[in-house]
Amino acid sequence: MPRATDDRSTDMLADPVANVRRALTAAGARDTVTVLPDAVPTAAAAADALGCDVAAITNSLVFEVDGAPLLILASGAAKVDVRLVASQLGTGRIRRAAPDFVLHHTGQEVGGVAPVGHPAKIRTLLDTSLENHATLWAGAGDHHSMFSISYGELQRITGAHALRVR
């Protein structure tokens, strides 16, 4: 079980899927969390289990920019071009975050990170290519859980800035 390392409560980090469910409903979205029998730690595994296009899987990727987290919600079919993103944002170097950094800032482990349900708000970008899909699937806090949502609703509940990431 993750342990809190600052003033966040251990309870907040204890059940990441419950945190995602609460965040969805608190934002006025439906709780569409689906718990799958097998782990789906990759976009390909999730797409296979859900019977959807891998491009409709929304990967929640945490990066580090000047010591702060940056969450990029990217299509499972895309590799984020960090140079392109940095250039569009006018920031310094964007690096893929280490697993402990991800856990600290999201309360969720790599491979199960959700767009919501974190201990504190994280600056978030939303891959514009995801807009091509009526239904998106995103991680719901662990390796067995996913939730469905529309692009517009995902942008609304995360406050994400839409951006081309590849």
C-alpha cells in the first residue's frame, strides 16, 4: 500500500479506484468504472480486453517539468513527442517521471494511472487525436480498472488543455 510522504492522508492513497470513482461523481460525471478480471497495464492489453481500438485508450502519462508533474492524456496508439510538447508550452525539458514520482503525485502506480482521483490537481494536457473517438477508455487507478468517457467530458472533468502531442 502506498504511504503518504507529506500532509496527504494515507486514506487518500489507500484505494485509488475508490478515489477515481469519487472524483468522477464529484465532477458530475457518471461512474463508469469497469473492473476487469485480468490486469491491463498497457494500452494494447486494455484495448484487447475491452474490444476497442487501441487509439481509443487514453494513457495517463506523468512527466516531470522543472520538478513539477505534468499529466498528458494521450492516445494509446501515440508516442508523445516531448520536444513538440515542450516547444508548444514554452517549457524546459520534459522527462518521463520515475515510478516513485508518479505514485507520490497521483497516488496511483504506473500502468494504472487515471486522469482523475489524485491527491492534488495536476497540470493536464489532452491529446487532440483522442477527439476522433466517440468513447474513450482511461485507467481507473489500478491495473484492473478502466472507465469510459467522451472526449468533451474528459476535458471538462480534468480541466485539461487540448494539445497536439505527436
